[in-house]
Amino acid sequence: GQSADSSRSRAAGKPDNPAFVFEVVRHRGHWRTLRTGKRSLPFSDQTAAILAAKKLARQKKAEGHSVEVILRRTDGDSVAQSVDTDECSSST
């Protein structure tokens, strides 16, 4: 039979910290941040949305999580953003 303590022993070990992925997406004419399927309110422009995503990512990073910020461009390309600076990359 299955052992009930297998899940407990896994939880007692090193916690699994999956990466938090913060995406910057264009939705209904506005730039928004997207995390775990939830969109933010619209931002005034792409840069504002990227900076907001970076701020959220830095908070999670400070808690010990691995984080990523990714700009989903309207042409379908994805551009990874540096979480540690406020520099925004919109091109590859």
C-alpha cells in the first residue's frame, strides 16, 4: 500500500521554491503584469508595467524565491528582464 508519511517527509525537507514568473503582457490595449494567471490593473505604458513586475519579483527574491520577469512582446517574442536593475529591455 501507499505510505502516508511520504508527503510529510518531503515537506519536512528543503522547501520546494518554484520560480515565480512575472510576465508583462499587452491585454485589451494596455500593458499589465501577469502572475499565476492573474492580470494586474492596466499600467500607463510598457515601462511602468515592467518596473511594477520587477518590484514584485524583488520582493519574492528577498523571501528566498527564484524569480523571472519576462516581457511578452506584441510580435510574439519574449524578452527576459534583469530583476536587479530598473533597466527595461524591449528588444532582444
